[in-house]
Amino acid sequence: MLATERDQQLIRLLGDYELFSTRQILKTTFPQIEKRTALRRLRKLEKEKWIRRAPGLPGGEVVWALGPVGAHKLKLDSYLEKINRNTVEHDVALNDIRMEFERMGIATDWITEQAMRRKQVKRHGSLVGQEINPDAIFVVDVANEPKAVALEVELHGKNSARYRKIFRAYADFRKIWAIWYGVTDQKLGAKVAKEWAGLGGVWPRPEFYWFLISEVFNPSMPLRLRGINGDRLIKRPDASHKKPAHPRAHTVGT
């Protein structure tokens, strides 16, 4: 089967983002195509092993990832060969946030937890070193200097003992400028901030901020990063300006 330009665009996106829901594919790749027509094309690509699907989302929606043919065409050293059905809702939410951050010009050089783990295994033969991997790491511009941010997307809270273990490990992330926690409600945000503040005398350590996931997608207000020692606001890009093909990291203001 000869891949169309739209097929190739989808393959490149899945090579980058690793996992998309049907909704995300319709939005990014088939924005003006009837859903039934788009699904027919996806099934054909699946049959030819360019892509593959897995269940796991509420309402019966499926997610899509690269198949072996798609990965081969992109000449990838590694790709998401196994889809964890227990985490697909979280992973789709993470990619929604990533797409909006990139649209706003916040994030560059994005790498996911799964990609970090695959690199560790390829390099060492197994997972070694640090006890945790963030959901993602990306770069932001802070006062015209690139800084690494560790992102966690928290759809459901954890107990205090688990947060303390995670945060003690994060305190040793010397190359990380800050940790951003995306949470579903104010109560959970206050909890993770309290646990971080209660970490005690571990210095130096990354800065800590949390944000409401719902506010990421609210175009009428800047994104508010709530910090232990004050908040930072990230303004929305002017809608009248076309998004650049390769957005630069946005300056994170105070």
C-alpha cells in the first residue's frame, strides 16, 4: 500500500507522540474529513501494520500507536511496542497537555517516560539508577536561558508516603530546573504542594509548581503555575499569529 501525505503525517506524529486517541487523530490529521472516512483509512493502515490500536479509554474509544511497518519506515531505533491499557487514559491526557504547551510555545525537546525507560534499557540492558522517571521532560526558556522541566500529570492522588518517596528522589535531580504537577482539582494541588514543602532540609532542589489541567485548555486566561514561593503566569499566544512550524520555548514569567 502506498502511503498518502496524510498517512505519512500521521506516522510522523505517532513516531513523535507515541500514542494518540481516535479523537486526537481526527483533530490533528483528519480535521475536515468525515469521521467514518477517517476510521476506514485507519483500519486500512492497521491491516497493513503501519499502525495498531488498543482499547482502554472511557466510552470504548481506542488509542493508536505505530505498528512495525510504520516504525520501520521512520527508521526508529525503538518505539512503543507494547501499549499499557492501564495507563492509556493518563497517556492521552499527557499528550493533550503536550499539544497545548507546544501550541503556546512553552515546551521544546519533549521526551516521555516510556522513551526514557527504553533508552535506559538499550544502554544498560535494564532499568538502572534513579528510582523514578517523570511522565515527561521538556525545555522552557527562563530569562533567555533553557531550563529542563520534569512534568507529572496526576489524574488521581497518591498517599503521603508515596509522595515523600517520589519527592526525595526528585530532590536529587540536579539537572532539573523545576517540577510541574498537572492536577485535576485544587485540593489535589494543595496536597502535592504541601508534601513537597514538607520535604525538609534537602537543598539545593528543583523549584516546584502545580497547575490545573482544566486551565491548560482555557483560552481566556494565562496558564497559572502555582508555586511554593509565588506563582508564575504564562501568557497565551496571540491567536492572530500563525503557529510557527518549530515553536521556540516560551519565556516563563513571574
